[in-house]
Amino acid sequence: MTKRKCVLVGCGFFSAYHLTAWQRLANRVELVALCDLDRARAQALADRFGIQAVHTDLDQLLATQRIDFVDIATSPASHRAIVDICARHGVPAIVQKPIATSWDDANAMVETMDRAGVPLMVHENFRFQSAVKHAGDLVRDGAIGEPTFARFTFRTGYDIYAGQPYLAQLERFVLLDLGIHVLDVARFFLGEVASVYCQTQSIRPGLAGEDTATVLLRHVSGAVSIVDRSYQGHHQPDVFPQMLVEIEGRDAALRVNTNYLVVVTDRTGRQKTSVVAPEGFGPTSDRWLPTQDSVVSIQRHWLDCLDHNRVPATSGADNLKTLALVEAAYASAAANSPVVPSAPTASMVQS
């Protein structure tokens, strides 16, 4: 199998998770270079992961070397300009979530890559968590019948600001940073959304934006779901970064509990249980292990899609539908009333 040549752009907090995943997929990927405006930061990461080349100019790099795809792990405000460079050189790209800080930028990025005829995937890894993915397979296989209600919960008091202090300065915070993950999982299980009603809170002192949001969704199918996330939770044990899921269907109910326990309960009370933990999970494992495992899973999915010319599950076009829910949630919270999410344009659907 020919290895695909990859450049990672952005050497901040989360880039190490990308690089660790690419190393686990080393039989399929060659990390050619790191690229960052801060050369010293890029060099430090390159030394850590044994990568030979460091660059500060992606445009020049793509003009002088054959690169099969670019992995973008920079801050959201920079995504559009970097994707424009990739499109200009006809190079596929993965981009970290959120795809952009505005709807106009996100839409433009999808259209630009569509016109260039190259794939764009958003690194939306929550639906690739081991237990979540398994539960999704069960629901789609009819294990609970037609879904009617669901709750997706991600509440934590973990000090997320220690590794990413800039989060405290975001005027649009938990909905765009964390909420987009959980809203994507809601779509993954229950499909598209007809209306959104949202309430937000800013509980931690000194934040520029909201750190807690509760969203009620009515899906096109008729199912209703609650998406509940907070960076100010106090429940113990705090299982960050695990997400808890409960879904009721016409025939049975399903839960994704702590430590990756998936339970299906039918109407007679009979249960089928399975533990779908990430590889290496145990009493002393790193709490970030489920995140790392999901990053490996989504990056493997990207390679599979490139190999077989398939559209990624979290393509740019698909992710616009999730971003539309974020925008609708902010609009709903501001108006204190339900909002109908914006429909994707024709170009979004085609890409």
C-alpha cells in the first residue's frame, strides 16, 4: 500500500493527538512536515514526534512538494484562509471543528473545495468514540425500534482552561466549542432537526461567553432530544471526556453509561450489555484515552474514504448542517423562543 503524504498545519494543544493518531496509522501515512507561523513551536513538536521538516508557509510548501492531504489543527478563525490555499493547489483537507467562526466562512470553505473537486472533512470525532459508534450501529440496525426520545449529556468540571486558556475569552464558547460535538452526535443518532430551543448560562466568573447550554431539539422524524453540556458541572465521578447517551425507542431503550458500558433494555426488562472501551482503557489509563482513540478512528475513516473515493461521514457539507444547529441555538437563546435551523444550499448538498 502506498503511503499518503500528509502535512499537519497548527502545532497547538490538540495537534499532539492528531500526530499520535497518524503515528498509529504509519503504515498508511507519511508525516512529511509540520507547518506553523511559530517556527520554534513547530520545531519543538517535530523533535518530539521525529518529523524531519518544519515550515511556516503552507502555500509555498504545497507549490513545491506533492502532498496528498493537509490536516488543519489551527484556531477556527484561520481555517478559511488555509482551506483556500489547499483548494488552490487541489489538495484534500481535514479541518478541526468548528469548521469556522461564521456561517459565511464555513459555507465559502465548502463551496471552494467543491469547486476545486477535492474532499473536505471536519474533524468531528465525538461520533467516532468507541461506545457512541457502537450504540449508533445498534440503533440503525433496529435494536430499539424507531427512536422517539434521547438525551445527550456532557457535563464536566474538568479544568479545560489549563490547556486552552483562550477559551475563557471566547464570546461564543460552549455551544461552538463543545456543543457542536454533541449536536453532531444528536444528528448521528436521530437525523435532521426541524426546530431548536436553547437556554444558555455563564456560571464561571470571568468568562466572555457561555459555559453551559441546554438545547431541546425536535427532529424531522418526530423524535425529541435534549442536548445538555456544561464546563461547570460538579458531579462525581467526573468522567470527562466521556459522553453519556440515553435513547428510547418504540421497542427498547439504550444507554451509553460511564466506562463505555452500552445497555439495551427491552419492554420486558431484559438487558443486553456490552463494554466498548477504547484500546488500553483501564483503572490507571489516561483520561484522554477515549479522545485519542476517537481521533485514530476518524483519521482512519478519512484514509478509507480517500482510498475508496467515498464522501466522509463528517464532510464539510454534512458539518454545515451541525453548524446550522449551533447558529439556531444562539439565535434561540437570544430570542428566548424556538428557531428553525437554516437549510443547506444546493452547493452544500452536492459537495
